[in-house]
Amino acid sequence: MTLLDARAPARAPGVELLGELAGSGYESAPGLVRRADGQTCQLTPLLYALLGLADGERGTTELAALLSDHCGKAVAAEDVEHLLTEKLAPLGVLADEDGQSPVTEKATPLLGLKLKVVVSDPRWTARLTAPFGWLFSRWVVVPVLVAFAATTWWVLVEKGLAQPTRQAFLEPGLLLAVFVLTVLSAGFHELGHAAACRAAGARPGAMGAGLYLVWPAFYTDVDDSYRLSRWGRLKVDLGGLYFNALVAVAVMGLWWVTRTDALLLGVATQLLQMLRQLAPVIRADGYHILADLTGVPDLFAHLKPTLAGLLPRNWGRPQPLRRWARVVVTTWVLVVVPVLLALLVVVVLALPRLLATGAAGLGRQSEALQVAASGGDVVGLLARLLSIAALVVPVAAIGYLLTRIVRRTSTGVWRATSGRPVARTGALLGGAALLALAAWAWWPSGQYEPVRSDERGTLGSLGSVAALGTVEPVALAREVTGAIPEGATRTTALALVPKDGDGPAVLLVRQDDGSLRTILASDGAGTAFPFTLPDAPGSGDNQALAVNEVDGSTVYDVAVALVWVRDGAVVGSRNEAYALASCRACTTVAVAFQVVLVVGQTDAVAPVNAAVAANGDCVECVTAAIAVQLVATLEREPSAEVQAQIEQALAGLDGLEGSSDVYAQVTAVERELLRILVDNGLVEPPTTATPSAVPTGDPSPTGAATAGPTPTSSADPLPSSEPSPTAEVTGEPTAPASAGPAPSPTTAPTSSPEPTAAASP
């Protein structure tokens, strides 16, 4: 005697019949039922009709008669009992013996959210979404979308993200603010779904957070939206993206008021969130949009039926989906299955490198955390804690994900092969083969090493992960794009820094006569900072010296000089930029810009242009030195008007401290000067423009000095591979001056930019 024999079947308390799925992609539209716990179930038309008739008063015989009239086919009482006990009862939609709702667990869909925590119940969600209804008026939506499109274009095409990124990484407080904005906007995204659900006429459910794949994520229960039309469901799907657009526009407005470039990273994070959400491969907004467009609520439930339907033996069998929906779902399956399998293989093969890289990064962040804690840097402390969390959470989540995949797959295969010894044996052999492959990929054989800076991380390298540990480091050098000028000599700097004691640290350069000349010397404290310059700038020389020892500060020193050489005098002007830093999270920039105008002929031209950027005990600092020297031989004395134009062009370097791109502004002034000289017929026009700067980096926090040149701009550009001075002669080349390094003969005009940068993590 069964439960149904004792009493008439009835729906469980709280079960709601939502009606047919509007815009369904099925041949026969399914019915939707929502349980008391909020779980929405999809039933065939026959089961939906039977559940609607089960009111607790009719027995199976009466239900069979009513069901026969409904579907036009004979249905026996035994059929009704089978449908009730085998189909409806396991779904938890029928009342138990006591007339109560049975204890059932919510379904755990493939790639669903795990470890969910409710933050806002349906009652609070309704209160939170009430103030946002007006945002879905067409008079608001259209202007917001136009503003969002304009913001996206301006940030990505006009402004760019280089300076916002630089500012954010220079100031940990701004980087932390961008991180907080990103997290809050993710929650605001989910609020957008709930608000759209309410605006469309449905009731939003609970909101909370959980773990999706390898990252924490927010969620919103909008199952009640299934009662809406297709376009109503699409409105709910797009509500989150719409709220991301609102955040982007608001961030743009905040930037307009404060002019803080780092805020623009908030626009970039919104765009990245939107792109990730639109991916239809995982259960994100793009997945739900595709599901609602096709009228197939759970696309992942069709993976196995679709793949089975592709087998020749199943051709011609009746399909539940309409033709157009079947084409879309089949295409989606053929894309998603290989992508998910490929991602799984990549994760398995790359896991050793991820673990090693994460461990190395964790060690560095732990050291920085101790430094921040000892220095009382609260912002730096929070930034390091977030960095540690960003390293630990993905690795732990990957382990959880792999464990769950193995457990779910093995359990499913074991059940599917029950009573089939041959199939179970094959499954065991396949599982053993997969375990062997995993052991091969994970067995320690040199692959547990952090990712190196010279690795590209291509897919082709994953097949030989074990061999990566045997690769020897390769020395890298910047390629020289032109020949060294004839007669020029290479100048090598010798850095002498004592390992122990308080001996002085010096930087020496060998002169033409073989003697060593001190360029920089320390105060003898055993470090390369603070530096002292041995020679003050002489007559006709130009020197920019920026020294920074204040944490979190920005120091600029800009030196601009216009030098006139007449009556055949020797051209030996020096142009030097020194940027020296010993501080935390600081910016130090030195810019030396010198214009040397030679009127008439001269027998010796040997200018010197040098840039040095050096860090000493510098953490999270950016140090840059730019030296630009423009030497030009003029055929005649320029008029007063031309001289005024030159001085006006040099005035373009005013306010360099507030520029978002210092080198671009310096280069613009240089090009303007060349244009003035050429347009007034004072020099021959150069055939090439001044090349862009390629700064050199120094990630060492213990002290370093670098001087990295860029190619010389002239009628016949001859780039140099080290900081050698550039000379310019007219007529026949003459011997260089013996007092300094050998010059490089070129034709007029000559522009010698020397940008150098040193950055410390």
C-alpha cells in the first residue's frame, strides 16, 4: 500500500503554478512550478496538468479520467500513480503524509554557484530595489547609454589607460579605492538584476555571495522572472549590465570633478566585468541572455541529449526543441564542450607553475606586509592583505573545483555503470589513465618553478611543462637599429659598491687618456645614495637635479637652457639630468632640455648629453631622468622674431610637473623648435622625426644607476647603444675635442634625447 493509496495526492504547501514558459523553444511549451523554497521546476505539459489537478480531494482514478479528457488520450489510474510517485514526488512538489512540504535539496546545476551565503532576503531585496525603478524609464535609459558609449570611447581611444594605471600603482590608496569600487560595483550589478526584475513585474528573491569556479561572486535570485514574457526576461538579464554602465558614467563624472586619472580604471573594470558577464560559456549574463532568446532555460541540461542526438543511430528521432532552437543549442554545445575541456586541461597542466608562482608571490607580499606593518602604513597593509587574498583564493578555489569535478564525475559514472560490468571496467580503465596523466603532469620533475619574465605562456608550451625547469636564462639586450658612427667610442661606467662596511660607493668612467673620472660618489654610508655631483654646471652647461627622500612625495626638477655659440667658439655644452630617490611610494623626475644654436662655422663640436636615474633603498618608487639636447648649426643670425618664437616654444615646458605624459610634452617642444628652424630656412629639414623614448627599468630596491639613450634624430639617424655624447660638424669632419669622449659626426640639426627611468616594486 503506497502513500497515494492512503489519501488523495495534493500539491505541497507553497507550490506555485507559474504557467507555460513564454517564448519557449520547445515543441510543446513546458509548465513552470516554483516550490516554497524558491526552486523553480520545469514540467512537461502532462505533468503540469496533473500537478494542477492534484488538489488533495481527487483520487488517482478521478485524476486519470480528468487527465484523459485534458490530453485526449486514455490514461489509466496506474499511469497516474507512476507519474506521481516517480516524476512529481522526487521534485518535492507533492505534500507528504502529514500534508507538509517534503525535505528536498535544491538542484546543484553544472558550473553553478557554490558555498552561497544570503545577504539580503526577499523582503529586504524589495526594499533595496524600490528606489531604482525610475532608472528603467526610456527617458533615462537612452541618455545613460549614450553617455556610456561616449565615456567608453573617450577612455579607451582618446585618453588611454597608461597614466591612470601608473597613478594607481604609484599611490596604493588610489589602487585600494579602485579595488573597493570594483567589488562594490559587482554587488551593484546584482542589484541591477533585482531592480530590473521588479520593474518588469516579477518579484526578486534573495541576494548574496558565493564561490563561482575560482572566484567569489555575488548572486540574485530572479527565478520569478520566468513568469514574464521573453522580452521581460531579457530586461532582467540586461539589468546588471545597465547598472555597470551607470557606474562607468558616474565614475566619469567623478573624474571630471577631481581630475584624478586613477579613477578611470573604474571605467575599465566595469568594461571588463561586462565582457566577462557576456561570455555564454559559463552561467553569466550572456548564458542567460542566450537561454531566454532561444526559450531554453537550462542550456547545460542539454549537453548530454544534444551530443547523443548527433550520433547516427539517433538521427530521425523526435526532438523536444524546435528547429531553430535546436540549431542554436547544438552550436552552443559544440563550442562550449571543447572550450571547457581545453580549460580543464590547461588548469591541470599549468597547476604546478601556478602553485610555484603563487608561493613566490606570497613570499614577496609577506615581506612587503611586514615592512608596511613595521612602518605603520595602514593603506599599504590593506593593499598587501588584498594581494595575498588574490593569490590564495584562486589557488584554493582551483583545488576545490578539481576535487568537485572528480567527485561528481566518479559518482555519476559509478551510478551509470551499475549492473554493467563491461562498462564499469572500461570506466575504471579510463579513470586510471586520467590519473596517470595527472600524475605525469604533477610529479615533481623541475616544473614547480615560478613563471619567469622571459616566458610567453603560450598554449604550445603547456605540452612540455616538465621541460621548462631545464631552460637556461637568456641574456636580453635592446636591439641597435643603426650603426655606431665612425670614430665614436663606447663609454663603460664602472660601479663600485662595497658589500660591507661604510666605504664610499662610486661610479667611474674611463676618459680618452685612460684615466678614470668620478661621475657620482656616495657619502660613504655603504649605499649608492645620497649621491653628490662632483662638478657643478659650468658656463653654457645645463643640469637638472631631482633628489627625493620623502615617502609618498613627488619631486620634479626641470632645467631649460638656450645657448648661443658664435665666432667659431668650441661647442662643449653639457646637458645632464639626475633623478635620485631614496623613499617609499614616491615619484622623482628630472628633465634637462638644452638648445645649442651655433651661428656660422666652428671647428670643434663636442656636446655632452647624459641622463641618470638611480634608486637607493627605494620601495614602490618611480624614478625617471630625461635629457634632451638639440644642437643646430645656423647659416645666419636669426631675426628677433625667430628668437622670440624659439623662446615661446621653450615656454611650452612650463607646468611640466602637472603633465600626464612628460616625455610626450618634451618631444612636442623639441619638434616645434625643429619646425621653427626649418620653416625659417636656418637649417636643412631632417628626413626623420625624433623617435619615441624607450626608458630603461631598474627594479632593484637596493640602489642602481642607469643611463639609457634613444636614437639620435638627424638627416641620417645613427642610434647609439650607450650614452655617448653627440657632436655635430659642418663641412669636413674634424677631430673630437680631447677633453671629453669622442663625438659622433652628424649633419645639422642634431637632437639627442636621453630618457632614463628606474622603477622599484
